[in-house]
Amino acid sequence: MALTVTRARVKEKCGISGTTYDSTIDNLISEMAGVIEYFVRPEHIADTGNAGLQATLNLGATEIVCAEFMEQLAREPGASENIVIGDFALEPANGPAFFIRKQGWGRLRPYLKFDPAEGSTKVKAAKGKAPASQPELSL
């Protein structure tokens, strides 16, 4: 079973009620759903008997699409201004899109094929430590 991201859920999460952005959202879904699914291990995608897992995967994918949509809106002229209230500054790079993307990938993290943040699998398996004795190489 493939991941399911719907326009209705993206619009709901982004607070969009009109039809102005329907084609933009549809294009993002068709462009990104397959890419997101590629990073998830196939056994989790195929586990259709686990409704909770499927809901988690779909929610994570939806949040990632929402973040990309919000970033596209922020790139429109005049939309990416900094908000400063006293000492607190909210910039487009650390706004809601950043957090919802982080949340989406965080939900998917346990089910991903490989997490680039972890580094290579050799280092990950060794927990960053070298074995006690190194075999000698003969040339």
C-alpha cells in the first residue's frame, strides 16, 4: 500500500479553505509522496494490517508536504518578512514550516531505510568506536 496524502488534509493542516491553491497542493502531493515513500522501509509500507503504523506514516508524509507548501507560500513576494516582538525574532527559516517538516520526519524516523543524520552504517554499528585490536594489513 502506498502512502496516502490528500489535498483536504494538507489544506486543513495549513489553514486553507478556498480552492486557490488546489492545483499547487495536488502537484506537491504527486511530486513528493513517492519521494517520501522511497525513504521508508518497504516492509512498513506493506504492513497494511497495522492501522496505527499506516496512520503514522501518512501523517508524517502529510506534514512534510504541508511544510513544503508553506515554504512555497513564504517565497511569494512580500510573504517572507521577519517578525520581531521584543527580543523574539521569527524568520522564515525557523518558522512553522521548519517545525512541521521536522515533526513529519521525526514521525517517520523509526521506519526509514537510512537516516543520513546517523552517518554511515559502519560508524553507526560501532557506535563511533574502533575495535580493541586492529588486524594488521600485509602489503
